[in-house]
Amino acid sequence: KALNGTSIVWAGVAERLEGVRSYKAQARRVLTETGQEEPFFECDILRYFSPDHGSVEESYEDGELVMQAYCSIAEKAVLILFPENRMCWRLDLNEELLSLVEYVNPANTEGIMKLFGSERCTRLGSREIDGVIAEGFEVKDVEIFSQLPELLLHPEDINIRMWVNEETLLPIRIEGEGFVGKGLLTGF
């Protein structure tokens, strides 16, 4: 069944995602204060995901490692390291937070399918991304991060976009934006 008039058949995307067990992704995080043109923080991110084990995220600012975050499903914990400051935070995950972690882990296709397979999902059209024609979808006002503890970023008014390669039916880019405190957080 096509989603909102698109040429991408959503069942085909779901079938392709079911075969994905783990993956590596690059990302960029940008924080901009509301009303300002220039961001006050930018970093590049490497992410590694597994639906069975969890995830690892490494954040780099100007090529220097500034943060590592390990999320272990088996240990039901998140460990966040700040090498420059020699700081470490451990956050135990209760069942509610663990289900959130599993839901937003892109290697867990159930979360993606619930979010983008819903009637709230709208088609954005086609666009070229890194030389590949992709079909875009967007879900606005995503509230899945409202359960995050206050010590972490607490984004609100989140919009998430996913771009799917029209030939392989696999996502090639996931973008998100939302407000954090008095600024805009953008990630892709």
C-alpha cells in the first residue's frame, strides 16, 4: 500500500528494514539560540546501533572527541563520558526509559514503522541526497522524548523527517529538529 500518494510502497520499506540487524550512521547536531543566526554549538556524530545490544554514540567538535554515550539494553543503563573534563554519568533505565531507547533505536524497525507508518505521516516529495533520489516523509510534534530525565537535553515540538532511497527502499537520512530550552536543536 502506498503512503499518502507516494511511489514508495510502505510494506516494501518495512520488509527491507526487517532484514537490518545493525548499522553505523553519521550525524550532525546543531544548537542555535532562538532569534540568532549562528549556532552556538555544532558537532559531528558517529552512531552504531544494534536492536539486541543498544547503541554507541561518539560526538566530535572540530575533530576532537567531546562525548561518548553507551546505551546497553542488557545492563539497562546509559553511560555518558566527557573525556576532556574526565566526567562520567551513569543513568539507569527504568522500564519506561528502556522502552523509549528501544523505540527510537533505528535498528529496531518496530519504532520506525509505528512512527512513519501512522496516519500522522505526510509525504514531502522527492529530493536528491548525495546523488541518490529519495522520497521524504515527515511526522510533526513527536512526543516520544518527553520521558527523558531533565539532566539530558529535553527537546519539545519535535519534527522528524525520513528520506528513503526509491530503489533500495532503505532510509538514507533521518532528520530531526525541536526546541531545547531557549534554542533550536537540529540533527541529521
